[in-house]
Amino acid sequence: MSSPKRKPPTVKAKAPEEVNKKALVWIGAAIGVVIVAVTVLLLVSG
């Protein structure tokens, strides 16, 4: 009466997606900061 072994939930498959989302958020934030800095410098210098 041995029941078939159930595979553990695929947590490892979801991990890279979460990391990619975090990386995209960080890249987007960095680009946003750069754009704001450039516009501020242009306004101040102009």
C-alpha cells in the first residue's frame, strides 16, 4: 500500500521569475533617477 511519491511544488522554477521582476524594477528605478537628474541639470544650467 505504498502511495506514489508526490513531487514537491516547483518553487525553484518560480524563483528566477521573481529575481527578474526585481531586476526590472531596479533597472526601471535607476533609469528614472537618471532621467530626473538629467532634466534637473538641464533646467538648472539653462
